[in-house]
Amino acid sequence: MPRASVVIATHDRSARLDALLESLRAQTLDDFEVVVVDDASTDATPQVLAAHAVRGGLDLRVLRREANGGQAAARNDGWRAARAPVVAFTDDDCVAAPGWLAAGLAGCEAAPTGAVVQGRTDPIPEELGRYGPYSTTHWIHAAGPWFETCNIFYPRALLERLDGFDAAAYGRWGGEDTDLAWRAIEAGAPVAYAPEARVHHAVHVLGPLGRLRAAAGAGQTMRVFARHPELRRRHAVRGLFWKWSHYRLALLIAALVLPRRLWPVHLWLAAPYLAHEAQRSGKALAPYVLVHDLVEMGAAARGSLKHGRLVL
């Protein structure tokens, strides 16, 4: 039996997946398996997987879904097919450092029994030059609160007890990884951080409209706040806001609706957002960033009201 099972859900990222599999070949740990769930890819993913299988040197199993069901369902197929007592999740747009698995297993052994262990994630160094206001990536330097599956280790027994990801509730929209971790916490599982277990995440350039589309879809993940009040209690800014930028934006909106005679209060309320945005984006992009934040906060409000727990 392998010591760890790496589970990857993939869809139409054949080049990214190839790079990830190459990084898994370079692991310092050799006693592990890789389970890839191809979620109905239409690109060269089957050919990439077949080439790695023929090449050998990697304990690779491939599961194929004929209809795209989203990452939650694909990951459930993956971990249920896994054989090891520890399941390491990463994503098809990541590259693992050579010592990732060894450090992750060491973190699991050092953590309390049954712990969920989060590893460190940074952008792919060669892609940092692409990062900007129209792109997205991940920096994860602590355990939680979102518990992204780009780099996280679960005891298989815990996944069995929780019945894995809630694919019915989250579908293709995201938030299923956060939900799973908080259900684990509520069931008594400890959490730990393994900073030496490192992966690097792609920098995705979405473009101006792509970033706005992503912001407009943010409300879909608000279900996790409704399901897990402790998440909101611990991590919502001022108990109400999803992000600090939303809180500052709310102060700015309050400043705009106050009577003009209260101009000192206007300045006091508006200053945090304006100062932060000047540092975050510069004057040229300030209007775009304002629109982005308005769209995102509005989407969060609609999504959270739909699920019965207001978060802005």
C-alpha cells in the first residue's frame, strides 16, 4: 500500500497537467500513487495521461468522467479510488516542489491524530511577471480559513466519515473545499500547517472582463458562510464583510450618502478605501478596481441573502 495518494481533478488543462505530473515524478518520496480524474476533458488531456502511463515510473491511475460534473464530484471519485491512508489534494494548475509529499507526510505525522494539514502555496515564480489587476493566483501561508485543495492533506478515514465533498450543494461553482474543511473542524478534526510542503500555483490572466465575470460569480461561494457560522464569526471582517476591501468600500459608500455639511466625516470614512486603492492599483486603474469591488460585494450580498446569512 502506498503511503500517500495524490488526487487531481482535471479539465481541459493538458499542458498544465503535464507540468504537474512531471513535478510529481521529481518527488523525493517514492512510495505514493497518483489518481487523476479526467472530468470530461475535450483537449489533449487523454493523450497526456496516456503518454505518462506508457512512460512508466509513476504509479498513475486515470479515471474518466464522460460528463463534466465539476471538481467536487471529480475529487470524490479520486479519493474513493485511492488506496493510501493519507490523501493529498492538489490542482491541475499547480507544480509541486520536489519535497512536497515528504514534507506533507511529515506534517501529518507531527500533527494531532486525524488532522487536516495545509501546505504552503505561492505563485509559479516564472509567472509572477503576469500577475496584476486582471489576473488571479494563490498565496497560502497559514492553515485556513479557506482550506484550498491546491495543497492540502486529509486522512482517508476522515474523508470517509464526512462522505467527502458535497458535490450536490456546490456543483461547479466552488466553495466545496472550504465546506469540507469546516465540516471536518465541526466534527472535531484539528488543523495544522506544514510550511515545507510547497506547491506553486499558476497565474491566470483573465483580462478586465474575465475578472468582472469572476467577481459577479462570487456569490455562489457564500453558501459556506450560511452553513458554517463559526467561519463567519472567526473570519468575517467586522462580523459582516467577506474582505477588507468590501469593508472599506462600505465606508466610502456611507461617505457618499451623508449630508455635505458633514465633510470631515466624509473624509474620515472615505480615506481607508481611497488610500488602500491608491496603493493597490494606482490612479489609472482606480475606476476599474472600484467597479470590480462593487460587482463582487453585490454578488456576495445576493448570494449570502439567498442562503440566509448576510455577508457583504
